[in-house]
Amino acid sequence: MAISQTSAQPLASTADIAVSVRNISKKYNQTEALRNLSLDFPKGELTSLLGPSGCGKTTLLKIIAGLLDANSGTVQVGGQTISGPGPDRAFVFQDFALMPWANVIRNVAFGLELRGIAKSEREAIAEKYIASVGLTGFEKSFPHELSGGMRQRVGLARALSVNAQVLLLDEPFSAVDEQTRRKFQEDLLALVQNESKTFIFVTHSIEEAVYVSDQIAILLPRPSRVSEIIRPSSFRGKSVDNIRRDPEYLDIVDQIWASLRSYVE
């Protein structure tokens, strides 16, 4: 069984690391969400944050995004310590966060509009990424005219359009049906392969994490810290149709469930 598993210690700092989290702690009033959490996110890979509800996955994601301040510790993106949001990172929200009064192309191009990009240029970029998420023909549609899955595709296209090197996805598939979710997972694998960006992905689904991830960081209940890091290996290059039937895939799912089951209420 070709599972690469490491301890929770961070990797050595190298040019191959896109995001480096060091000794991050976060408290909400008297609740300690994260305690001295350290983790590295390799460039060009998808890392899933997996753990029981309330373990701080979204908190960590928002700290990396610069949307939330840590009480202590540092986050480096591209070797630079961050102090807030930046163009090197883009966030895909669980609830879509689209502007209801704007059509698809305006929503996708909004980040470029904020940067002062000319309308013709930003719409050309937006059209490229609208096509990449399978929404060609819906450029003039409004969010209320789209299904939940289509609205989430708009959110993903918006994140891709600003050309951020790190994409942060907070359970982006949780609001869609199972069939749509599986198609999204396949599309996400293609994006990781084709876009050469770093993806940090929050999910509650063990099966989903194993299916889409190059690296899985398992977080313990709060105060959260990294329990173990698992790197699926041998099935990563296989077709999406065969991954879920691969013995390694099934073994890793069982292994992670064994690690987490005692924390499930």
C-alpha cells in the first residue's frame, strides 16, 4: 500500500512551499480554536484540511486568506509574511458570495474591476474562466437564474480570474447535490493539473479529501493542531473513473476514519 505519511512537523522551508504556517494560535473570547499550529502547503498541489466539526479548519483558512488575525504565529505566502488580504490569494466561499444585481460576467470580472483593469480586458479574462468552469452561454444570466451548482462555478471562476497563486476553498461543494458534487470534484482535479496553482481545500468528507488531494492534513478537535499528514501517492495519476476503485484509495479512507471516529459525537 503506497501511502506516504508524515508527522505533523512542518517541512523544511524551500522554494517548493507556497504557504508556510508557523505556530498559529487563535482564541475567540475564552475559546481556544488553534494552538501553535504549523503546516506547509506545497506549490502546485491541493492540500485538504480535514477534521471534526469545530476543529478550526475555516478559522485557519481565513487566517491564511488574511481575513482573520491570529493571536500569535506567522503565515508566509511566497516567502513573504502576510498581514492581511492580498492579490496572491483568492477565496471561494461556501455560500457563493455573489452580487445578486450583477450578471455572471460582471461577478467573475469584479476582482479585476477593483484592480482598475479596462472593461474589454477584464471581460475577455472573465470569459476565459467562465468557459473553464463550463458556463459558456450564461455570461448574461443573473445569480437567481442559476442553480446552486452553477452559482458555485461562478464563484470559482471569479477566484481563478484574478490569477492568484493560492486558491482557498471553504467547503465549496457542500450546498450541491451528490451528482453535481462528483462532477465538481472531477473538475477540481483538472484545474489543479492545468492551472499550476496551489489549492487549500476545507471539507468534512473523508472520501472527497482522499479523492482530490495531493496532501491531507488531519486536524484534531480544538484547540486544533495537526495530528498527521497523509500524502496519497500511487493512484494520483489514474483516471478519475478509476480512483475510487483503487485499493489504496479505500485503504486511506478507512485509515482516516479510524483516526477520526473517536472525535465524532
